[in-house]
Amino acid sequence: IAKEEAERKAREKAQRKVKEEAERKAKKEIECKADEKVEAKKRKIARDETVKRAIENIKKREEAQRKAREETERKVKEEAQRKAREEAERKAIKKKLLDKVSNWKLLFCELHYNYLLNYYPTTCNFEATQDEWDDRWIVWNFKNTPGKTSVTAHDRVLKSVIPQIKAKLQSTFGNYLLTQITLVCIPASSEEKTRARYEEFSTRLCSETGMINAYNHMHVISASQEKKFGGTGITAKNVDFESGYFNGKYVLLFDDVITKGESMLRFKNKMESLGATVIAGFSIGRTKHERE
């Protein structure tokens, strides 16, 4: 009996151990499954967060691209509007400038021009009056030909003619429109003569009127024979023009004397080929061979 009782207890103990082991394994399996669920949930949350961030980044990128497109479109529109305004302003200024000289005389029926005095050359077949001789000297001293006049005489003439030209231009265009005009002095037959004749004149006239001075943007590169000595006079081929400078400019051509007007016309055509609009021509004298 004692033996059987011991065996029974041993069996019960073994069974209890088996049961406990089974319960332990079951509990561990449950815990493992629970941990797997937690991990799976964590992974899902992480995936969801990654997807959410990816979607947010995509939205941010799309929003940035949209704003960039809108900014580009805005700038393009503003640039187009700016150009349209500038073009409208240019057309308005051009019309105003041309209207202002519409009552000036016409050269070859295509260029309006004006001048200060009648210039009667010494080839005229009549005896000049003292006033006509004074006008001749104004022209000669303005030309400032090296060896034929003096710096003092040239300066004296500038002090006389610049106020007259200024008054004429201001009364014609007004102060604001004058600032829109570029003064182009038609060069003399050489760089030396051009400098002596126009450097100081153009600087002072533009300083007093607000005009733009083109003197330093064009240079005589080859001398020409003067007309009175049988040559063709200065042409655009003798002059180097700064690339792009004259494009869009409103030009007032200036010459010391207008005789036939061929130089004015040649330089008008040249300026227009460079993109400028020639408003008019102006000179100290207009050559006349008969008294008016």
C-alpha cells in the first residue's frame, strides 16, 4: 500500500509538472503572441507615420512647386506689364517729341531742323554787312579749327550760343522731355577737330539742359577730306559707334552748319540703323547764298 501510494504521488507530481510545463509554455506562447501584436502594432504605426510624412512631404513639395509656378507666372506677368508700360511710355514720349518739332523746317521732306542764324559764306556775290561778318565769325570760332581760331574765341562763342540753343530747346521741348533726348554731334573730318569743336560744347550744353551726351560713345576712326576741299566730308563709315548704345535712344542731331543737309541725312539713317529714333536736327547756322 505504501508503495502504491508513493507511486501515485509520483505520478501526480509528474502530471503536475507536465501540466505546469504546459501552462508555462501556453503562457509564454500567449506572451509571445502579445509581444508580436505589440511589435506588429508598432511597425504599423511606424509605417503609417512614414506614409504620413511621405504624403506631407509630397504635399509640401507640390505646394512649393505650385507657389514657384505662381511666382514665376506673377513675375512673367509683371515683366510683360512692365514692358507694355515702357512701350506705351516710349510711344507717348516719341509722339510728344515729334509733335514738338512739327512746326520746324523740313530737310529733304523727312527731317525737321532748326538753327540760330543765317550763314553767308565768303563765296556769296555780295558784300557782307557787319552783322553778317559777326555771324561768320560765330560759326568759324565755333568750329574751332586748330590753327585758324583760338581757344579763347571758341569759349567766348560757347558762352554766347549755348544759352541761345538752351532757350530754344527748352521752349520747344520743356525740361522733362529734354532729359529724354540724346545729343549726337555730327563729327568733324578728324578726331582732333571733333574734340576741339564738340567736347566742351556737348558737355556744357547737356549739363545745362539735362540731355544725354553721346560724345564719348562715337569716335572718328579715319579722317575724311572736307567738302570745301573736294572731299565727301564725314560719313558714318569714318566713325566707330559704341555697340548697342544708341538702340532705343531719342536723338537730336547737331552740326555746326547745315548747307545741303546731306551729313544730317546720312547720320539720321545711321542712327536709325542702330535702333535710335531721330527727333530733329539743329545747327548754329544755315548756309544761305542769297539774303532773305
